[in-house]
Amino acid sequence: MNKALNKWFRQIHRWIAVPTALLIPAAVIIKLVGSPETVALWEQWDKLPSILMLFMAITGSYLYLLPYLVKERRRNKLSHT
């Protein structure tokens, strides 16, 4: 992977982390103490934190594996020269 793509993965991961960190506690609070109208409104948006967590898991897994992938690529490059 090139450096520009790695940079974008980091940026996406960071920008998704903020709303995810805010939406999950908000969802818990709404479901525990919210009025029935608020809970009904939230039910329409209830899947959003799950989708954001999925993207965080995908980008986080890539970022976690990235040093190992680079290390393996360098090792293969050195052995072929």
C-alpha cells in the first residue's frame, strides 16, 4: 500500500472514532432515561453506531497489521536483491 492510502486510513479511523465515542454513550442514556418520543426517534438512527464501529474495526485492523505488512515487505525485498 502506498503512503497516501495509509494516511487516509488513519484519518478515516480518527474521524470515525469521535462520533462513535459520542453516539454510544448517548444511545445508552437515551434508552435509559429518554422519553418515549425520543426513544422512538432514536430507533430510526439506532444502526449508526454499529456501522461506525464496523468501519472502526476494519480500519483499526488494517492499521494494527500495517507494521507487520511493511516489515514482511521489506524482508522480502531484501531477500530478492
